[in-house]
Amino acid sequence: MVPLKLAELRKQLDELIQAEFIRPSKTPFITQVLFQKKQDRFLRLCVDYWALNKVTVKNNYPIPLITDLFDQLSGVKYFCKLDLRSGYHLLSVAKEDEPKTTYVTRYGAFEILVIPFGLTNALTTFCTLMNQVFHDYLDKFMGIYLDDIVVYNSTLKEHQGHLQQVYQGHGLNQLVSRNHNCSKTAAVL
């Protein structure tokens, strides 16, 4: 890795250790890491789980279609898109499976304690959780696509009430991204 990427690797490893998302590992299961440039030009640390995914029993939970969410928004006047901050990191890896997530870097081997992006069942597991947590709101005033939540309404009063209900009932203040992808303000379509 070039020096710029090594510095970024060390920084991200330190942040992940501090957040208790990873820990040092001595398991024989290891895979490699690489960086992928995100749209905002930041580097995303990615783990190559190809071999692990190949032998994983697949969870066949249905993934939502973006077209279904667009259909739900037809005719509404107000909506708010809430982007969950590192949504997969809300779920823990099963204790017995933690060693299987180990990746190696020049700074050591680390196993992941929260569901990482790239595991074959990460998305379906997260979708299952989201649908369970927000079951009562789905198709009434909320739609979910991957780690994005959309609250929508025909009136501003309903919209404000439903946003408050969602935030208060599920502690979303700690989960919602503070970056430019999130708008807590209702928008007129």
C-alpha cells in the first residue's frame, strides 16, 4: 500500500478498535483488505469475503425494490429521508462466527464484532431487522430501502407527528447520519 493509504488504514483501524467494532485476532481464518473510493472521495475499507461467502448458507429474505418505494411516494407532499449511520454496525456478529470475519493488515489481524459490509447475508439480516423494528409503520407513512428510511405524508402536521413518533419510539437520534445525505426537514414534492 502507498503511504497515503497506509495512514488511512491505521486511522480507520484505530477508529474501529475505539468503537469496539473490531479486535485483534489470532485465528487461522484470514482474508485481505483493500480500499474503495466513495462518491465523496473518502476511502472505504473493504474486506474480501469472497471465500467465506462461497461457503455461507444464504438467507433468502427478500430485498426491497426501489421502485416499490417510489410507488409509495406517489401523491405525497412531504417526505424525509433518514440515512442510518453505518446501519450494519448496529448488529453484532454471532460470537462463534467472529473469527471467520478476520482480516489481515500490516498492522495485524483483526476480527469484526459487528456485521460488516460485504458478507453475503449482511443485507438480508439488516433488512429483516428493519422490517421487524418498523413493522407498524411500513406502507402507512414509512418506506425502507436498504439503510435508508423515508417518512412521508400528505400534510405537514401528520409529517411532523410521524417523524416525532419514529424518533422518540426508536431512539433514532443516535442512529441517523449527521452528514449531507440526511434531511430532517420536510420537502415538498
